[in-house]
Amino acid sequence: MLALPDLRIVWISQTYAGKIHDKHICDKENLIYPNGINLWQDGGFLGYKPDNVIIRMPLRKPRGRELTQLQKDMNKTISSFRVKIEHTIGRVKIFRIVKAS
């Protein structure tokens, strides 16, 4: 499912019954993205890097070190963008708008 910050869902994959990882669905669906778009990912998509997209994913704190203030600010920007998407996906699930057949 792809949702935009204005709470519009612009794409949804085939539905899958049971527990299946989002990255596995992306690999299976063989998605093709427009060149140069931002792909806002969370940690569940590590290793998912389609061609010609800009990956936006929060940075993890390095072991034994801290993130710089710039990195923290970037993580905050990414998180504030993604929270709207996650809320939209949550509403779809709560109201059972889409479910596996």
C-alpha cells in the first residue's frame, strides 16, 4: 500500500492472508517506480533498493556513538512525514477497508 501525506492511498498491492513481511510483498510484486521519486522507508525494508529512486530512511545510532544533530534533525523530518502514512494505513486496517480474500 502506498499512501501520501495528504492521506490519499495511491496504490495497493494484491492482498495476502496471514502474516507476511512488507518487503517480501514488494519483492514479489516486482514494483516499477517513476525515476527520481522519494521512497520513504522504515527499518522493515532494509535491503530493498529499487533502481532510480531516492531512499529516505531514518539512520540508526552507531554502536557506542551518538548521531549528529543534523542526523537527528533528518530523522525527525523523516518520522514526521512517515507518521501520516502509518496513520493512514492504520485507518485502513481498523475499518477493514481492505482484507485478504
